[in-house]
Amino acid sequence: MKRTKLKITNRKGIELNAQLELPANQKPNEYAIFAHCFTCSSSLNAVRYISRALTQDGFAVVRFDFTGLGKSEGDFADSHFSANVEDLIDVHEYMTQNFKAPALLVGHSLGGAAVLVAASKLEAIKAVATVGAPSKVSHVKHLFSHQIEDIPQKGEVEVNIGGRPFVINQDFISEFNKTNLPEIVKGLRTPLLIMHSPLDQIVDIENAKELYLNANHPKSFISLDNADHLLVQEKDSHYVGDVIGTWAKRYFPISENEMLTTEGEQLVGHLNVIEDNFTTTIQTRHHSFMADEPASSGGDNFGPSPYEYLNAALAACTAMTLKMYAERKQWDLKEVFVYVSHSRKHSEDLKLDVDKPKYLDHINKKIKFLGNLDGQQKEKLRDIASRCPVQKTIANEVIFETELLEN
């Protein structure tokens, strides 16, 4: 995965902060734009996780901060709903001129309402997905309705939204009453996916119902059971991204996943030290995947750790070796479970007789068979499990050669 920082100037001359997330092979099939929730920013964990998940399906994702929010320039009072829609269209135009016209719009909460309006104005859009979107733009006024009585007299006031202070004016308030979202959705002729939690306490599930009933087919609804409005749980964000990516691919032509060159080797690992923390993209000739460190070790937990991949290689090789042996013997082996853990243990704890006590790498492997096998067959398979090629490689002395390549 590669991330590129963008500075996009909107129609009012305000510089918007944006990030372009690319797939692991850095060759996207399609482009998408993500619109964040009201008073949020593009750095919200849910935005990052959903964008990252979409890149796994070949999308490049632009996530940006609306005017006056995050790292974008401008005042929050100028970040009314119509301005949000304009920002979306301006970002779309920038991407069209400099990369490729984004064909997928994804919006969270009020950002979901914004992408619905933007989609009605952009011909290039092939699919739209919303998460926790309101059916009325004016819905957000309840967040600060008790704080705006003085606006007519003072012109502008400072309100507290989600524990943060924002300055708003009368234009900001009146903008929320100008958009008839159900009518816009009724006229939309774009495939639409509506995702909403039945437990959402910020935007009630009835909003999703109204949007869905007014939408035209093809339309889909996914219930985000047990999720909260902001998708605080990481698993909820990953689920949303996975579902959107799978759903959207139905409306885009299937493209060959062109990979970066491995320079003639079996695979390549790439880490952008400045931008990606520990998140490392790994590519073989035909596949791409990620490695990372868990949050407890300072990573972002976007993929298995290096040792988990080592365990995975051993588990996969063991299972495949057992399958081949059982088939050759025509034994009734139906399923194999291989459980693997790596740790460091002291030679004394392992009761090993060594010249000098020391810590050693220890790999524990447990195997479970399903099938009509007798005890003698299981013992033989247990013996065969230790003969898989990967285990032999790990157990044997390995010679490493490290060569520096010129840029």
C-alpha cells in the first residue's frame, strides 16, 4: 500500500488536505472518493480502515478533509453542506484531470448525504455507498440546536460539538434546510449501497429506511449489527470496507491485477518508512498481501506479523504434505487442522542437554485430523507432518546472501 499526500485547491481558492491510498501493486483498477462525517476528518480511524480495505479490492481511494476541518484551510463556518458537496466535486475534478475520474463515492454520516448529492451532479459515478447517512441534511442541527439562539443578534457564535468548539453563522444554519435528500435519491440512477447500524444512536435506522424506499434499483441494504455510528470498533470498519469493495466490483469491468515487478525473485517486500509505520506490502508474481506489527508493538495491525507469516507457511505446508500423503495411501482423510505458535524458550525449560544454557526459538505444532482413520494411520501422519519442506528448511542450517541493488 502506498499513500500520497495531495493538496487540492477548491473553487474558492481554499487548499484541501487529501491522501491518495493506492493498492499494494500501486496500479489501481478504479478510483474512489471517501467523504468523512460531520466535524470529523480524513484521519478518523474508520476512514483509514475502510479506505485500506478498499485498496485490497484494487481501488485507489482519495480521502480528504472538508473546508475548515482536519488539515484543510478555511473556516468551519464555510464548511456548510453545499460547500461539502462543492468540495467533493472539486476533488473529483482534480482527480479526473491528474489521474482518472473516480467512479465510486463512499460517504460516512453527513458525508454520505454529500456523496448522494454529488453523485446526482457527476456523470462519471458508477456506484455510491453510504454508511450511517441521514435522510435529512438538517438532522445534524440537533447537535447544536440549543446553542444557536444568539446567532441572529451576534451574527456568529461558538458552539460545542462532540467536545470541540466551532464557530458558526446564520448562513451555516440555513444551508441545512436547502436540500431535499429523499427527492435527490429518488432521481438518482446509480447503484446504491446503504449501510446502517440498527443501534445507531446518532442517526436513527429510520433514516436508512427512508433513503432505501426512495432509491431506485439496483439498491442494497446491509445492517451493521452491533456497530456504533462512528464505527469505533476496528472490526466494523474493516467489515464495511470489505463489503463495499465486493459489492462495488459488480459495477466495474473486471481488470487483470497487474503487479509490480519482483526483479526476477520469488517475491518483493516494500515498506515506505516515512508514511506506512510498519505496514509492509508483499508481492509475489500473482498475489499481494500485507504484513504489520500489532498495536501492542507500535504497529497498525493491518496484516499478520512476520512470525505469523512464518507460522502460516509452516501450517500450510504441513497441511498440504499430509493431504498428498493421505491421497497417495488412499486413506480417508477429510480435513486437517494445523495449529502453530512461535516463542522463545530457555533450554532448561525445554529440558535440553546443551553445552551452554541459552534461549532458543521454539515452534509448537498441534494437528487434528477429521476422517475415518485408525490410531496407526494417525501416528504415521504425525510423523509425515514433520517432513514437510518448510519445516525441513526451518530446522536445517540456512545460508543467507544479502545483495544491495542500485536505485
